[in-house]
Amino acid sequence: MTNDTNASPPNDPLLLEHAIDRFGAQCEAEWLESRGETNYTSEFLEQGYYVAPMPASAAEVIKGFFSDDNACKISGSAARDGYYKAGVNTAVAVQMNKNNIYYDQPQEEVVNALEQYFDSIKDEIERQMAHPWEVTNVRAWSVRPSADYGASTWHGDGFSRYVRKFLIFVNPPNAEVGTTELATRKGEVVQIEADTPVCLLFDAAVLVHRGRPPKENAQVTAENARQIIEVVIGPAKQTVTRCVFAGLVARVPWNYAHEVAEEIAPSRYVPEKRGGLRFPSLKRLSKAVSGAKKQLKKSTGRSKGERKLPEISNLSGRLNLGGGRRWKHRGWINLEGAPGPANPFPFWFSETVVLPVPSSSIELVYSSHCLEHLDDPTVERVFRESRRVLNADGALLLKLPDGEEVIKRWRQGDEDYFSERWGINKVTNTWQSRGVQDTIDSRATFIFCSFWNEAFGHNFTGKRNRKSKDPRAYNGPPPQVGEMAKELIAFDSPHDIASRLRQTIIDNEDDYTFNHQNCWSRSELGDLLSKCGFRVESFDVNEIVQRHPDVPDIQRMDDISLYCLAVPV
């Protein structure tokens, strides 16, 4: 089971978050593969929410959750042992109890009615989320008309993108007696309204949302009050609809996705300096709410507690592939293989990689000078995974070494082009150890394909053996480049040049880690993207920059880069 009680809980919120993200992606990949789905989408995946109907007969029984005998107070300790819980201190608890009435675990008939309802919708919820699921906690509260605190203000939950929520409205939700308002993945503000009881499935971790309390002058009764049952659900190998009542501040068990957690825990970045940096979770790295709160202003005619929507609604709607170990920007997810302060758990790309991101949930996938470091099967897999995670209106934006321009400047003998732009000067001191001359031929081939050895260190983790006098240290093109240059310079295909050099390294070296190992012309890149479900819209750098000016550092290295903008088909 997902929650193996024999597993040792790591009690590390950041590790737990990353583990659930990767476990959720695995569950989703298996579900899609079992159904032969490639470019899958659903109402929930596109919008970030889905409303399921609830029979009035079921709702009537479930209302028993809100019995006066079950009423209780929330506190920061209201969580079962072994559970990760929300941070609620005494002052927060006082405000929460002032705004809401909370309830303990209900009687058996209510639990049975909830589980029967979950059974009735389990297949549809699987189809909406594209993976099996299980309940990790159930809690309930009633909202007072004057509520203006906590869940009644605009917020996003953060944490894993694969931890979602049901909000069960046992009374029909509307603006008069209370409802929930959220911003969809597309930024549209939606208020949940219905004439019958409903169950709202939504991406609480990502979408900004708020509860709407009953209006001050509303005629609120037991039959129409905003009574909410919140159900936290997580990914699973098989759907389990059994209710779990772990406490009013409980979220998920510490040992959730424990096998994945055990796998990635050893790779966690640890600062070398004693008492080093503390790392915020992805919740805080991507959470736009904290900054957006400053933009909230009261508007004329609104009641107490009502605020304008934050400008940024999707907390992690953009994905950077290989942004570097220090790269972090609000609203972005960065998947990077080198560990660092902003990348505590490295993520490696391979020909079987599954991006830890739900399908159809991303508006922009961006990659700058990363894919040239990967082999052909891995690049193709990354493109197909990018196609999976992009929504229908999304885009893929690439920056790569401009191989066609490199060939042109190589043939022209343009020494200036190969001097400072590529950072080659930092490693040419290692070339003599392998008899490689510092020439235009060597520098040009270095751009297409190169490698470093163990004595050199690592090019991207910052662990280079800079002070080492080891004569074996090397970072450069294949030493056979002098013999190959005359033939390679006549090639018109950047990909063919890179492939020949790559194979030469494989055939002749025992100790190597590739730096660059791939390159494409515009036509080669366009053909590959088409094979993976994309259509190229533009290779024009000025047009692309104009359309996406808010992408961090989009113009960096523009003089040596091939820019490509593609869209899903």
C-alpha cells in the first residue's frame, strides 16, 4: 500500500513533497500506458477542477457529520501521529475557531454513506485525474457568515501537485449561502454554484481559491448553510475509497510514497559550509500568493473579507527543463540534474523519464541550452513528456546552440566567434594533456560534442578539480578531432557532426561524461518535434522574445542560440 505503516517516516516536508510528485507521475504514467493513451486530457486536467453530482439521498445522510454533538475546536495538535500536518499555532487556531465551527469524526452511518459515494464516483475521478487515488484525510466544518480569515481569503495550499481535494457541498452552493471561488488554470475566476449537492474536485495545491461565506444578511438555516467536508486525496497504484479521519490539521502520512522518498533522499543537496543554507519547500519557491497578497485591495461595495483576485493565479504553471542548480523563479518548476541551494533534489533525464508534473497542467515548457547535453532517445522522450504535460493552449520554447551558425563561422574561420562566447577558454588548459591543439577546428567540434573525465571533476555541480595538478584532467572534444576536422567541416547537418563525434568518444574513451553530445539544424529540429506531437510556429528570435518577454533570461546568449517556439498538435 501507499501508506505502509512499517516504513520509516522521513519527517521531512520537502522530501515528502518531492516523493509524492514523483510517485504521482509514476502512477499516472502507468495508468496512461495501460490504456494506450498518449495525449490525454480531461475537464479537470484542463481547468484544474471538476464538479461531480451528489444524490440528494446521500447528502441527507452525510449531513449527519454536522451534528451538534460532533462540534469541536481546532488546534495545532489535531493530527494523528505519523501525519504531516498544517502549521496552526494558538493565535491562528483562535481565529479559525472564530470563523468556523469544526466537527469530529462522524457516526458510522455517515462514514458508510461517504464511502459509498466515493465508490460511485471513483472511476470518473480516475479518468479526470488520469491515475488511481486514495483518501488520506477527511474533515468538516461550517462557515459563519462573518468569516474573513484563513480559507475564506485568497490562498493556495502549495505542497505536492498530486495532492488534490474534494470539497463536498451537502447543501447546494451559491453566493447567497456560501460557496467556493477559484481561478482556473487559464486564470478565469469561477464561482461554484449548483441547484443540488455536489462534490468539487480541484487542484488546491496549485490554484488560488477561497471559501465564500454566507452573506451577512442571508437567511442561513441547517438546510442551506455552507457546510463543507474536505477530503484530501493522493495518488495510488489502486484506488482506495476508505475514509481516513486523521485530524483537523492532518494532510498526508509521513510515510506516503516512502519507497520513492528512500530512493531520492541520498541525493539531497547538503551545503558544504557548517550551518549552511536552509531550503524552502517548492511550496514557497513557487507560491505566488505571498507576493500577490500585497496587490489585494478592497473594492467598493464588497463585504468585509472580500478581496480582488491576485494577479498570479496558477502557482506553478511553467516548467523549465535543465535551468541550473541555482535557478528559481516564482510560478516556475525547475527540473535540473545538478543539486544546489535552489534544487535540493536533483532530477535526471533519461530515455524512460517521467516528468513529475500532471498531464495538461503546464502553459509553457522552456529549456535553454540543456537538450544538447542529452542523447537522442532521451531528447525524444523529453519532447513526448513535454507534450503530455502541456495544456491545449500551451507552448514549448527552446534555446539551443545554433549548429548551422557554428558550421558557417567554422568554414569562415571566424576566430572571434569561437573565443569568448562559448566559455571554451575555461577548459583549454586541459587539452594539452591529450595532445589537442587549441584551434578553430577543436573549438568548433567542442561545441558539437565534448566530454570530461573523472580527473577533471564535474562541469555543472561546481565540483571541478580547479586546484588539482592532475595531468589526466580533461574537458574537450575527442582527441582525434585533428584527423576528423577536414571531413566534418564539409557536413551540412549539425546532428550528423555531433553523432560522429559522440561515437568517436564512445569507441575510444573509457572514462568520459558527455558535455554537449547533440545538435540540430532548424529542419532537423522541426522534424523531430513533429514526430513527438508538435508543430513549429517560429524560429525567429525577435518574434519569440516579443511573445514571451517574461521568460527569465530569454535573451541571454541570443547571439549563439537557435530559438524555437512549438505548439502541441
